[in-house]
Amino acid sequence: MRLIVLAIFSLLFQSFAFSQGCCSGGGSNPIAGGTATGVLQKYQMEVSLNYQNNTSSTFFEGTEEVSQEGIYDKLSSEYLFLRTDYGISKKLTLSLATGYHLNKTLSYKGQDTSASSSGMGDIIIFPRYDIYNETKGNIRSEITLGIGLKIPIGSHTDTMEIRPDIWDLIPPTIQLSTGGTDLMLYSFFFREYKKQKFRLFVNSLYIRKGYNSLDEKFGDYTSVSLFASKTLFRKWGLTTQLKGVSIGQLQINQAKKDKFELDENYFEKITWEEKRDATGSEKLIFIPQISYSKNNFTFFATSEIPLYQNLKGVQFASENQFTVGINYRFLTKECEPEFELEK
């Protein structure tokens, strides 16, 4: 409900500034919406609200599917993501984003009960700067760089009662945030063939994760995506994306390592090692997207199709994920467009 209020507020208060943000928790940071982004025109604003659904009941160890002997048999989540972009100048766009987890649920095997959480995740502050933008005849090229922060506002220490009067942390996969402040580095290259209404672009994202209050740091995230996009019948768009993702394993700081080496708390060491050994992955994902634009609105839907997965330890594999959303783009002040951007 709070996120819907934020969306309405952003649409009404048009002089406010706000591209892409990240889901959080569980050590991965998928981009909600999946669209590569450059910069906006000066005084231009874009507001986007996305809904993402993710479910999996498949386990991988390495590159092979395995049967799971543990207590959980299904992971599911529903996520609302709000982002706003604002063109401060023809080269600089400021982005702010946040998200609300409607639910993150781990279902118990053979039982009707489950472990779950819901609430706000993170805030993203993410400016982007256009370092090259040139049109030569039919071809327009753009290079944009970005640097930003992901600041946690959701909890990473939620607990559940595992036995009467005995509480423990819920698994990291369903915590609302990783709990650390992360540094984000972004690059974007765009090539448009105007007459053919065809576009090729590449983006990369590196997220250096920060330590949380548990002295744990989720693995750094790296992705590179290749896109091809074609406009059909003026209002329809088809985009294909091939995304490679690498996520490092969970780490702890040196002081905690030293403590474990002295075996001061053997049970805590075993628990942490189990968590670490079930994190980290490499994936190759194919993502088709269809969009429809009318006036200043664009409606889109995407689906992720995993082509390759190599998971450390035994983990839930990527299985079913789709996203639907709406973008609204407009000018907050009358001015002459300095260059044309595709919606």
C-alpha cells in the first residue's frame, strides 16, 4: 500500500527527480524490468511501476538438478518496484528507486506451513552520465556510465520460532535485504538504426556488496547483457536479452574468521559455513520482452528463461520468473528536445 501511495505521489508531484533498481536479499540483485537505460532529455521525467513474480521448486548442485533432502521444497516471491528518473541536464539523469516485497516465502516439504516475510527492501540512488552521444545520418550512438548506492531499509535479521520459545534467523533467501550498503557501477552502450527502427545495446552492472550488522557480506554481483530491439507497427516493441550473471559466495570479516579459527563457538561456525557453501552462482539467461506504447505510456512484460546454471552447493535454481510493468514519461518544463530518445 505504501508503494502505491509513493507511485501516485510521484505522478502528481512532477518537479521531483528519479533508472533501474535491484531486488535484494538472498545474495542476488536482478533488475526489475530488465531494460537497458541511458539518459533522458533535460527536464524529462519517467516513472515506472513493475510487478515481479518468481517461483522455484527445482534444486541444482553445480550444473546438475538434484533431489533435495532438506526441509524446504518451494521458494516464491512477489515484488513491487517503483523507479523514477529525471533529466537534470542533457547529459545527467538522476535515478531513485525502491521496492516492496509483497511476500518472500519458503514452503516446508509435506506441510501446509511456511516461513515468509514482507516489507520494504532497499533504496537506490543512481545517477547516470552520458559521455558520448552522436548521430551520423541514420545511426545514433550513445555511451552512458553510472555510479550509485543501494541502501537497506528492510530488515536482514528477521526471526521465526523454530521450537517453543526458541527463535532463529529466517534463511537469507527470504530476508527483506542483505543489510549492507552496496556500491553500484554501470555502463551502457547504445546503437540505433533509425530508418530500420532497430536497436542494439549492451549494459553491464557490478555491485560491490557491503558488510551488514552480522559481519557478513553477500557475494559481489556482476552481469553483462546484450540486447536487440525492433519497433513493429509503430506502437509495438520486441526485445531480446541475453544476460550473463556471476555472484560470489558469502563472506565474513577478518575478526569473525579469527574467532572461528579459535573455535570459540563451534555451532555458530558450522551454521555460517553451511550458509556460505550454499551461495554463489554463474548463470546465462535469455529474456524476451514485449511492449506497447501509447501517448506517454509504455506497458511491458518479460520472462526469464535460464539456459545455463552453475550453483555452489545445493540451491534453488532459477525456474519461473516474469515481470509486468508500466512506464510513464513526460516533460516537467516546456523546452526544445535536445535529442530524441526511444521510449
